[in-house]
Amino acid sequence: MLNPTPQALTSVAEYFKILSEVSRLQVLCSLQSGTKNVTEIMEITGLGQANVSKHLKILAQAGMVSRNPQGTSVFYEIADSALFKICDLVCDRLAIRLQEQTQQLADLHTLHK
């Protein structure tokens, strides 16, 4: 991203804004193992029907999940597997930061003795 335009940065910010909601991350994680309907997502996440439906709508509008009507049910699946690469990258960075903080606390504890 060399010299991105404000419009490009706005799009990036919107993408991350969608991923910044815990319930949406729960819904995405529930779909990582495969296609599911709202009821199955509710069972996995513990979220209510209205909440799951609201988040699925937002995720579908963002192109992160796709919806596939089958009879009286609608099944959802991950449309962009890069989502999990992003989440893995963030989790790895957080783990490194936590490890560094733990080491700093241990070093402080050693100095305090």
C-alpha cells in the first residue's frame, strides 16, 4: 500500500470495522468448519437468532460470507478465506506482544528482588 488514497484507506477502515465486532468474529469462526444455517450458528455461538441474522447480513454485504438458499433454509459459508489469514496474523502478533510483556514483567520482578 504505497501512497494510498483517502478513499482506499476508508475502504480498509470499513473492512476492519466489520471485523472489530466480537459477535461477527464468532459467526465467522463458526463457519470456518463449513457451511451452516442460522440455527447451527446460534448453537455454536450462543447468540440469539436476531443477532446472528443481523451479523450475517452485514458480513454478506461486505462479501465476507455468501448465502445459499436451499428450500426453506438459507446456508452461509465463508466467501473470502483470507479472513482467517488476517486473523491468524493478528493472533500471532498478539501472542508475541504478550510474550514480550511477560518477559518484561519477569525482568522487573527479578530487579525487585
